[in-house]
Amino acid sequence: MNCFSHLSLSDRIRIESSLNSRRSFKKIAEVLGKHPSSISLEIRKHLQRKRTGGAGQCFNDCAKRMGCKCSGLCNVKGDCFKRYCHFCLKCSSVCPEYEHMSCPKLSRAPYVCNGCVQVRFCSLEKSFYEAEYAHKVSREALSESRGGVSVDEEEIVRLDGIVSPLIKQGQSIYHICSNNRDVIMRSERSIYNYVEKKLLSAVNLDMPRKVRYRPRRGVKEHFKVDKSCRKGRMFSDFTEYLKDNPDVSPVQIDTVEGIKGGPVLLTVHFLDTSFMMAFLRGANTARSVSDVFDGLYSLLGIESFKLLFPVILTDNGSEFSAPMALEKDAGGIRRCRVFYCDPSSPFQKGAIENNHELIRRIIPKGKSFGGLSQPQIQLMMDHINSYNRKKLNGKSPHDLFSFLHGPETLQRLGATKIAPNEIRLSPSLLK
């Protein structure tokens, strides 16, 4: 019995087939040469939850759905073509007598609906084990686990409060680690890495000997923050949040690169107006992103900031791996919410990706941002935001943003309207 090898796609296909045939974990384990607990862990770790209806019914997980005679709960009784509300997807969100119910069979083996004879007639939330999905998720997790060092965001905040003040006092990292070993609980090399990756407020310039050393040759180490920071902030959580808060207009953020290792742009796109801002950053780090939002927070004030940035959607780049630094201010007060797209799914924030095409008209792909300044970037965005859009009924993002949020907000952000015939979307704008 080989209990320590990874499951292959063929192994997972056999697990799925066996579950569909209603075989026990013990029988599946005997076929694959694994321990039953390994099969149980594999299924519970990679199951998919789906909200699908059955037998002519939509999804409904209310305990009182059977025999319910309620109708017209959403105040459209005369216009609704459904006789009873339990046939409607809005039922659970508008009914005051709603009681959540989940299938009791999913709390015990096999934990999934594969092979269940009632699955076609059930309107509750279902769980399925699908071999291809499980294999994809497993390989992504394995790849990420081998992709460099990992550190929790809260741990970085703790270390920063201990290490950075001592470095700025002139102490070496060796001295700090030697005298605070029980508190720091990190190696000297790790602290150097955190400073190098700009995760701490102390920088290389605070260490006189460090800046004199020539950089070592070798493969550049990839740094990533523990992906546990994305728990509760995935795209599925984002869609659920919008269902509960339909009046909220999300803001999408992304990074535009010039050349590898050079300055980058942080772009901020407002979905309700197609208005986009861009900020020049010297390095593509999480701290540089949080510094931009801290600046906007100070500039706009808490009320205006919350109104403009209720929800932020971004990708899984390492520069966005410190969500708490964006969600809360220095006093710990929540100012917004951050969610992440699924891996390799840029279409989930397609609006900002499409708007990047206008930036590329002025700054072609592969050109460095090194010779540019923030006023030049602001000038570029003024021309882009003054450009009339067909989808905005012939209006420009600047006009629509001014109508919704007021010209005073635009003035605070430093945005200026460009006359229609003076708009230039070509490289000559910045020459």
C-alpha cells in the first residue's frame, strides 16, 4: 500500500466512478492501494458545492418549502408568472419565515451527492466530486506550495513592530535575532528576505553594510504571501456579497507593467462610470499598493472613500496579497472590502482589462515607465477619461463620474476635463 504518493488523474477518475456506483471508502481504497482515510480526505478537500434545483424546481434550501403556499412576496403578485414563491430564486431572500436546511447525508460519508438516487429531485445545495476539477485544484495547490517562501500577513505586521524600530536604531539583523530569538522566531536569512521584498517598514538603506554588498548571482527568489489571506474573499464570496448588496458598485484594480523589474502602474476602474485612475509605483509590491490607498483615504476622507470604494475586486498577484492593509485604516476601522478573482480568470474583471487597451495606445506594451512622472500619467488618464464612449450613450467617463460623485471629488483627485477635439490617444501625448 503506497500511502505517500500523489493521486493521479486516472486515480481520481476511478474515485469519481466508484462514488457514482455507491462504493464505500474501504472498497475504493483497496482498488487504489490507499488508506480509506486518504480517500475520505481527498473527497472532502476537493468536493464542489452547487446550488441547483431538480424535477422542475429551482434551488431552494428552505425547510418549509414543501407545501408552502406563499405567493407575491416580492410585491409583484400581479406580474409574476410563478404561482408560488418557492418556485422562485428570490424566495429565501424575501421570505420572513425562511429557515435554512441542508441535506443531513452530506455530514457523513461519502459527503457528496455522487450516486444518490434522490439527486434529480432535490432542490437543496448539493456537493459533487469531479475528477478533473479535483486534479486541477490539487496541481495548483502543489505548484504554489513549491513556489518560494510563505508568510502570513498578520505575522508580517507583528515582525514589523519588533524588527523595524531596532533596525532604524542602527542594530544589525544578526544582533536583533540573537537577542530576540524567542520573540521573533524567524531566522536571520528570513528577516533579510522580508526587508529585501519590502514587506517591513525598514529598508536596505537603514542597514549601512547591506547596501555596500554586491547582489548575489542566481535565480531570483519568488516571494508569495500565504494564500489564507484569500479565505472569505474568493470570487464566489464576491458574487454572494453582491447578491446581498445589489446597490453596491464594485471597483476593479490591476497592475500594468512596462518592462520586468521597472516601475509599474496601479489602475483603479469604477464600473458604474468607466472612470479609471492610474498611479505610478517604483516597485510592484504590496506596500506600494497600500500606500496608494492610504493616500486616497487621507485625500478623500472616510465618508467619501467608503462611498467610492465599497468593494474592490482584483486578481491574485502578489502585490495584492495584503488585503487587510486595504480594508482597514491605521486605527483598525474598516473602510472597504477586498475580493479576488479565480486563478487564471482575467475575464472576471474584464472591464478594467479592456480599458487598459487605451493606455497601450499611448504607452505601447514593452515600453518602460521609467522616464515618466505621476503628472504625465495623470495627463494620460485625463485624455482617456474625457473620451466619449458608445456604451455610456455618448458621454465620457469624466462627465458621468462628475454627475454621480460631484465635481468636487474630481477636483480632489486632480482630474481635468479635456476638450473633445484636443484628446490625443497616441504616444505623441507624452513626448
